[in-house]
Amino acid sequence: GIKSSGGIITYLAGASSVQSEIITLDEEMIAAKQITLSGTPKSGQGILLVPKNGPLQIEDFDYTVNGRIISWANLGLDGILSINDVIVIYRGS
């Protein structure tokens, strides 16, 4: 099944689920070159980042994940993302 709450869509798949979080980047996020997720990903589960109308990005090449923080400072997305860009984050929960 699928559940939706506050911009977060949860896809239920057996005992685990995947959430997608849609984020519109603002000036503060672009200046900091990072975003904070609404929830903490499960340990050992990857994060997928996809800019709207763009290709899937590669963790540790285009961005890094540390707890709830996704950063792109000095990585592939640095200088690419801008204010009002929309990104979709997929994560296990």
C-alpha cells in the first residue's frame, strides 16, 4: 500500500518501507550545501537522491549522508543545485 503525510510518501513493501521526501531547496540550504531530512534513515539502508527532471545521483560521489544530513559540498552536485530546485529523497524507514 501507499501512505502520504506532510509531503512524505511511504511505500509499504512487506516488513520494510521506503519513504520519499520532496524538498524544494531554499537560499539557506544552497548556502550551506546541505539539507536535513525529516527522519533518520535505517542503519545500513542507502539514500537515493534524484533532482526533479534529472538523473539519479550517486552517494559519496554527488552527495554524502551523515545521519539526517545530506551534503553536496565539494561533490558532484556542488554548483549544480540552485534555489527553488526540487529534489526527491528515497530512504528506508
